Amino acid sequence: MEVVIEIKRQDDATSSSYFQSIKLSLEKDNLTVASLLRQINASSDIKDVEGKEVPHISWECSCLQKKCGACAILINGKPRLACDTFLRDNMKAGKLVLAPLSKFPVIKDLIVDRSIIYNNLKDINNYLEEEAHLTDKNTDTAYEASRCLMCGCCLEVCPNFYVGGDFYGAASFVPATRLITATGAGGAEELKREYREHIYKGCGKSLACKDICPAGIDMDKMLSKSNAVAVWKSFFKR
């Protein structure tokens, strides 16, 4: 199988980006994008379509088993995990376009700085200040929320999220749901206040995050659970 891989490159955070196209003849079509990137980087004699050398492609990976979210990139314009995206299912006329997630600062090539995700979690006080209790009512919600990979795919497609904005997106409300539902109506008051300010007020309920989530998290369920405790029960309590 002959394919053209078009990769958006950037040497560092301050340089301009450019595209480099590589034509390859592959014996198998069951490769993942992650396997393809590893194969390209392992070859010292690969040239691009203009005959130029292909420098080492910088990208992130860890588990390569759809568990860590590190390899999230844009594949043909959609945020996907490189380890879970197969060439045979995503080629367009023999072409594959790879680029870094667009809503985060680029560090190099396909690597972006996603520290805003963790900074936002700290900003909304997403940690326990008191004991939480799992019950038959909230165990399923806690388990569902714990599957979040923090990959950033949900933020890439969210129409209301941008770095530096007041809306923190699904990458914040899913982990927050786990704590809010575990502490119940009378706990985690600071977290609930920040939730109302940075999540409830800004969410347009497009649920694009649900459609793109690699872990398949039920986002509308997470929203309804956390809104019930952090917004409506708190409202009636006040």
C-alpha cells in the first residue's frame, strides 16, 4: 500500500510551522498511526517527497494502549489517539494528515503544552478537603469519571473552550463530578462555587465532547449529575 503522510512540523515554540510530506510503501494496512510514527523515526534513510531528509518527528506516547492519552493529535483534522487510530480506517485517497492539537501551545512538531488542563483543575480546587463516601448511588459515577485520560480531545472540539478563557471544559467537569457527587450536597463548597463559575456558566451543552471522547465517557450524564449537586441542590439550599 502506497501512502502519503503529511505532517505539520514546528522546530520549537517560537518558530513557524510547515508541512512535510512523506511517501511510503507499506506492506500492511493494520498499522496504527503510533506504529507508523515509530517506524518513520526508526528509519534513517527516509526522504520526503522533495528528496529532503526527514528529521526525527517529535510526538508523545506512553502506554500505547489507549490508557494514558499522551498521544492525542489531529488526524485528518480530528483529535484522536495515535495508538487507537488505524491507517486502514482513516486514509483519504491514500493520504494521511497529522498535526498537533490546535488549542494548545506547540512545543515541537506534534507535542503541545497541555498544562492548562491541570492548572484549571487546581484553580477550581478539585481536591478533597473532607472525607468522601462512595455509596450505591455514586459509585458508578465515580468510576465513569475516573476513566478520563486528560488527553485534551474534548477541549479541541469544544466551541466554548480556549486557553486562558473562563470556561474550563469537560477535562475539568468530569474529574470535578467525581468529587462533587462523592461529597454530596453539604460538602466541597469551594469546588462547587468554582464549578458554577468556570463550568456551568460557560457550557453551551453542544456535547461535542461526548462524540469525540476516546474513553467513551457519558458526558451528558456527568453534567447532569454534577449540575444537580453543585448548582440546583446548592441553589435550593441557599
